Amino acid sequence: MAAEVVVDVVALALAALTFELIVRAAHAPSTATWHALAFSALVVGILGVRGLYRPRLQLQMLDSLPPLAVAAAAAAMVLISAHVLLGDEPYASWTVHYWLFATAWLAAGRGVLHVAHLRARSKGEGVRDTLIVGAGRMGNVVARRLLERPELGLRPVGFLDKDPLDVGPAAAGLPVLGASWDLDRIIAEHRVQHVIVTFSTAPHHVLLTLARRCRELGVSVSMVPRLFEIGGRRTTVEHLGGVPLVSVDPTDPKSWQFAVKYAIDRIVATTVLLVTLPLLVVVALSVKLTMGSPVLYRQTRVGRDGRRFEMLKFRTMKGDPVLEGEADAGWALEQIRSHGMTPLPQLQVGAVEEALAAAADDRRTRLGRILRFFSLDELPQIVNVLKGEMSLVGPRPERANYVQHFEGAVYRYGDRHRVKSGITGWAQVNGLRGETSLADRVEWDNHYVENWSAGLDLKIVLMTIWCVLRGEHEKEPE
């Protein structure tokens, strides 16, 4: 996009200017102007060739940093090689310093642009009016996601569907504006700039004609692929004539990569435990003095391969959860019924009523509120990680008495148990905490499993720290 190009060019220019001033102040050999120009041209060119200036739906600052660093490193390697071949050894050494300096400026520029984009989109500026083809379940899911997240920059105006399905409570509340033959009129009347093709009862040739017509009208098109559940970022495309074959390299939760992940979990957990030991002692004594015994709250959760374990937390609430009732039992019942399932007898209506009353009366202590705000109540789960029951990053484990209900009610719920559960997870850092949609949470959890990488884990950890610092976390009840 033009904004990214301008920001990168300005950042590289400022990097060259400030670096030159620092070099002169240190009475070191000055860098040539052509050196800075060549470096800047290479960085922008590499980013452009790799398609990193194309419009993106998701604005993730952490996602943009690795490509910037790689492009700057590649440009530096080209210049260093040229200097070595030309015999300019001093310039070769200075290129390394300049590369680090320029990378920092590029990251800072993208950070400013990221904040500006988010603020503009949240105010409705720069958003594209979007038409969704297909008013079925998936079409409504897409519409709801776009409505819930205006920062994505796509504002749904309605559906295009000749025979829309009745999806009941899952409906996004947007109108069906017409059928396929109304496409030109709808695009003109609603100033549609983007079209998303989801699942529809329309024949293949109709959808193909719609997509081609959108391109003729200058409207960009996105598509939700069939079998999207078989996800993964590691894909290859081969062609048999004009027929593309898309292969997905799946993540294997039993591979050596996950064995390394779990080994690193224990190393990091040991380090964290040693560093935070004084804090753990202080918190434990504070809980003991304010609430008495026990200091730790133990709750049976379900982790990898359906195995049960006792998850540990510092107590933050008064009373006994077994007697007082689960504070979110009403939410669990709502999730089960929203998927057309009848709750099992174990989830008694009387218990739910008690739980709702308990939820209305906040049982958190003053100390408990502080512990929850800073997520200190979760620290004992480091012990669960050391015991191999949990991972630092993974799907959050659910209570055992809920899992037997959810497995029969929520699509692909059991798939999230392919990996160890985590202290933090992809769903949580994306706002799916507390009493939010369970189906959405499961979708994000399975996306994490199918797209796992060490880089994704690091990203989740950084996002978790940011969420905790900003107070953007809603803790689950005891």
C-alpha cells in the first residue's frame, strides 16, 4: 500500500540522516550517499517483490517486524558482498551497524503507522463497504466477525443470496440485498468496494461469473475456501494443466518439534519459578492471612488427549466453589442450548440458578482483584507445566464437568485436545476470554494447533504481556 511505502522510505531517510550525524560526531569515516540510497532501494524493492505492500485485512504489528528485518538483512548482505568484491572493507563493517540502525527505524515507522491505521479504522475512516455472497451459516459468521472488529477495515452492508438459509440465533442481522442478477445494482447503490464469497447454494458457474464481474467493476474479491478446516500456513500449489492442486503441510502434535516445545516449556518454567519464588511466597502468605487455608485452588481440567489433571491457582474468591456453584454455569448452559443440544443431567437447573445468584454477588476479595488484574493468580500453573500437564502456550483447559457437555454440542471441540493446554493461548490474546462464544474460541484454538510454530508461540507470549499491562483480560471464575 502507498502508506507503507511512504513510511518505509521516510524511515530509511531518517535512519540515513541520523546515522550520518552519529558517525560524524564520533569522528568516524562517513558513509557515502549512494550507500544509503542503494540500501533503501534494495529494502523497498525486496518488500515489494515479496508482496508485503499489498492491502492486508489483519493489522498485526508483530507480523510486520520479521519481514522488515529479513528485507533489511538481505539488503545489507548484498551491499556487504559488493563492498568485499570492490575491496571497500571499512564500508562492509559499517554496513552491519547501519543495517541494525535502519531496522530499528523501520520498526518504529511501522509502529506509528499501525497505531494510526487502528485509530482511523475504529472511527470508520478508510473502511471498505463489503458485500457477502451467501447468507448461510458461514456468511453470517464472517459478517459477525467483521461487525465485531471494525479495525479490520471491512464494513459489511448485506448479503447477496437468491435462497438464504435460516440460521436462527447465529444471524448477523444484515439484510439480503438481492440475488446474483442484482450484483451491478447493489455495488452501485451501496458503493461496494470489496466482496467476500462464502458458501452458497448458487451453482459453481454463477459464483465464478460473480467473481469475474466484480473484477471487471474494479471490486476486490476474497473467498472462503471449501474444507477450510484443513488449515495451515505451509501450503504449496502445483498445476495439472489449468487445475491447481493445493497441498497443506499439516502440523503433527506428536512430532519432534512439539517434543522440543515441551522441553523448552519446562526450562522456561524452571527459570520463571526460580525468579518469581519470592513473589510466590509473598502472595501465598497474603492469601493465607486474608482467606485462610487452602492457599491454592485446585480444579480438575481436561488437557492433551482428554487427560484430566488438577490445575493450580491462587485463591481469589471467598467461599467454596463446590458449595457456591460455578459462577459461569449459566454461560455454559447457554452455549450448549445455542447449539441445539440438550444439557446432560449433570448440569442441574437448580445448580445453574445458584450459580447465577453467586455470579451476581462478586465473591472476589480485595487481594483477589489485585491478583487477577495482574494475572498473579495464574502463577502456580508453572508447577503444572513442570509436571508436564500443561504448556506455556496452548488452548486453555476447560473444567472436566463442562467438557462432556461441550464435546457433543460444539463443532470440533475435541480437536483442541490434540496438544497440551496452556497458561495462555491464541484465543485468549484475541479477546476470547471469560463468557465469550465457545464456538469462536474452539475455532481459534484449532487454528493455533494447525498453524503452530515457535514464532507463533513467541507472538502469543508478547501479546499476552501487552494484554496484561493494558488490563485487557477477563479472568475465568474459580
